[in-house]
Amino acid sequence: EFDWIQNHEIHPNEGHDIGVIAQEVEKVAPEIVITRDNGYKAVNYQKLTALLIEAVKELQEEIKELKKDK
């Protein structure tokens, strides 16, 4: 969670928001991060959602395998 620093010359966003840090996402999935003309990085959340769904599926399979081994 974070609060936008108001600067309408750079971005139109205001108020309280929630998100991820683009530089951290870029380390593991650079294909879903862009650098805008103003130099700020942005995450494509639609593509991030798809990655997260697949990660949950993989974890579910791993849990299923671990439960079988008991």
C-alpha cells in the first residue's frame, strides 16, 4: 500500500493505492514491466494476474504431491 505523491506533470494519480514495485517484478518477469517516456516503470497487471494464477496452480500440484508422500 502507498499514497501517491501528487505531481500532475508526471502522473495523474492521487490518493491511497495498492500495487507492486515494478523494479522488483522486473527482476523475475521483465517482459511485464515497461519504462514510460517519463522514466517511470509500470507493471502490466493483466499479465501479472496470469502469472500469479499459474503459480497458484503449480503450488497446488506441489501440495498434492507432498500430501501423497505422507
